[in-house]
Amino acid sequence: MDLEFKYPDKPKAELNSSLLVFKLLNNPLIVNISSKATLLALKIGLPISFAIKHTIFKHFCGGETLQESVKVIEKLGKDKICSTLDYSAESVDSTKFFDKTKKEILKAIDFVKDNAFVKSLAVKPTGLASSGLLMKKSNLDELTANESDQYSSAIGRIDQICNAGHEHGIDIYIDAEESTIQKALDDISIDMMKKYNQEKAVVYITLQMYRKDRLAFLEELIGMAIRDQYYLGVKLVRGAYWEKERKRDSRNKERDIVFLKKEDTDSAFNRAIDVCMENLDALHICNATHNEESSRHLASAMSKKNIPNDYHAIQFSQLYGMSDHISYSLAKAGYNVSKYLPYGAVKQVIPYLIRRAEENKAISGQMSREAYLINQAIKSKNE
Ligand SMILES: Cc1cc2nc3c(=O)[nH]c(=O)nc-3n(C[C@H](O)[C@H](O)[C@H](O)COP(=O)(O)OP(=O)(O)OC[C@H]3O[C@@H](n4cnc5c(N)ncnc54)[C@H](O)[C@@H]3O)c2cc1C
């Protein structure tokens, strides 16, 4: 079976505005200047939120609030694409902030629990727990009594979210972050899976396949899930922090975390898909990628095993505003597809938008391809 990824039919005005966003993001100079300038302008209170909201924010986010995001959720839903809500609030190291994030996420679960187009929610652990503590835990450093209390509160917040997801039928994807804190995130994800994945995978761990150790870790996770009798929920990504991790590796001879060649990450990713497919009784998989080859790889593995396209334990996922040709084509062919849909105040979402820009500036190809595809779609409308 050969899947054809075709750009969806959209109004010309929408295509033109998307093209403009991608053209801007394709320019490293503009991205560099605007990332820094944007942060500074917001810091000193310049009124640029309006301009951002109606361009790049609109392209990559659902809205500033849950209510605002409903429009996008329904629009995607009409084309059989679900939304994975992603409350965007990044890294302020304070209990007040972590509690607020938790409250917002619980509110989101309550808001969407009866919405047929939202079946999952993303959780970025550094929105709920101190990075410093996560790093200490990852390094197996001793915590003071006060730090231990703070850490238990952080676990409590994540637990409450997973519990609410379990109760209301919303899957919880725990995002992977930088390797300096990932060991703690892995341990938390495993504990939550043990607790909430008895009947199905509710909680998902994220594996960044640019890491050399993740294939062996996947096998280990599968072994653990079988032994302890719970479903492994696994979200596969290539990883968003490659540049940073590579720099860390090159500064420290003891460290050798990420692959240096893109092909190695690609093979590890596709091999991880194969390993998941060989163990489908024990796990649920979310194939989170914009890579056409990896999307085809899973689809063809399913077809070879005669697994129906809408098989409940297999999900494809892309970020909202990216790779619509993959999402819409997969959804049309009957696969389970979702889009990560960030929402939150413009100011709070800026770091997410900068990450999208940086990621695509560093790795040439994807965005140019986005621009190319949109351009083709515009041309075909003019014919
Ligand atoms: C739904 C969804 C959820 C996500 N959640 C997370 C998350 O929790 N944590 C996270 O870190 N990321 C997450 N991401 C981001 C994801 O990691 C990036 O989108 C991804 O890195 C882009 O890769 P791709 O699979 O789309 O394919 P491609 O665009 O084909 O691959 C690009 C990726 O390949 C890797 N790469 C590039 N050059 C090299 C090189 N020279 N050597 C080795 N590897 C290289 C990098 O990881 C790079 O990002 C998520 C993405 C999606 C779609």
C-alpha cells in the first residue's frame, strides 16, 4: 500500500497567510532577530501581542483560552482529526506557577471530557515541577527535607492530572524534555503508567529517538510493562533539543547522548516503530512525527499485519500548523490522527513558537517542504 500525502483543500486566503508564516520561518536571520526582539519587546511591554496573535500564533495555536480553541478543535474534528490540548506555560520556577498550571490542565480535562474531538492532553513536566529539582533527581543527588517536600508536591500535581485523565477518558502524554532532567521524567512516567494503565494506556511516556540509548530503553520498558502487567503508552518523537544536546556532547568527552547523523536518528525511529509493532499486545503507540517516511513506515507495518487503520492502540500525531498533508491524508484513510494544539496567552506561548522557529531553522528541509506544498496548493487553485 502506498499512502499519498496530499495537501488539504483550504481557502486561498488561509493558504496565503500560512505561506507567509513559513517563508518568515525559513529565514534564519529573521528568526534569530525576531526571537530575541520579540522576547525583549514583550518584556518591556511593547504592544506587539496583537501582531503576533494574528500571524504566527494563529497559525500554530488554538487560541488564548479553551473557549477560543473550540473553533479550531471543531474545524479539525470535521475532518476526523482529534486535538491533543497543550496548555502552554513554560518554566517559571515557583510553586504558585506550578499550581496554576495544574489548575489550568484540570480545568481543560473538565472542559473537554465530553468533547468527541479531544481524547488526549499533553503535559510538559517543567510546567509542574522545578527544573532544578528534576535535575537533582536525575543526577541521583540527595534532596534536602524541604526539597523532598517540594518534589512530592510536584509528583502530586502530575498524579492528580493523570488521575483526572483516567477518570474522564483523556489520555495524558508526558512530554520529553532535555536530557539533563529526562531520567526524573522517565521515572515519573513509569510510576504513573503503573498506576493508571491497567485497562488501557492512559499515560504515555515520550521517547526521543535521537538518543542513542532509547531503543534499548524501549525494550526495557516493554519488559517492565509485561512483568508488572500494565499497558505501556509510548509516544515516539525524534526530539526537539538536538542542537543543544549535541553541543553538550561536544563540550564533554564523557557524554555521548545523541546521534550525529540524521540517518541514525531516522533508523532508530523506524526501528522503534517495528519494536512497538512486534509488541502490540503490551502497548499503545503514538507516532508523533512530521516525517513522511516514518508515517508511511507505521502505516505499511499495520497493513502487513492486517491491522485495521483505525486500530484503537495506534495513533498518529503532528503539531497544529505543521504537516497538514500528512494529518489530513491519514485521517481521510481512516487512521487515528491528532494534532498537538497549544493554547494560552500569547506571551506564554512565545517560547513554544520560538522553539518551532528554531527547530525548523536548524534543520533545513521540513519548513521548505511546508512552504513548497502550500505554494503548490495555491498554484493548483489558480489553474
Ligand atoms: C505530536 C508531537 C509531539 C511532540 N512531542 C515532543 C516531546 O515531547 N519532546 C520532544 O523533544 N519533541 C517533541 N516533538 C518534537 C519533535 O521531536 C520534532 O518535531 C521533531 O524533532 C521533528 O522530527 P520529525 O520526526 O518530524 O522528522 P524530521 O523533520 O525528519 O527530523 C528532524 C529531527 O531529526 C533529528 N536530527 C536532525 N539532524 C540530526 C543529526 N544530524 N543527527 C541526528 N539527529 C538529527 C532531530 O531530532 C530533528 O528534530 C513532538 C512532535 C510532535 C509532532
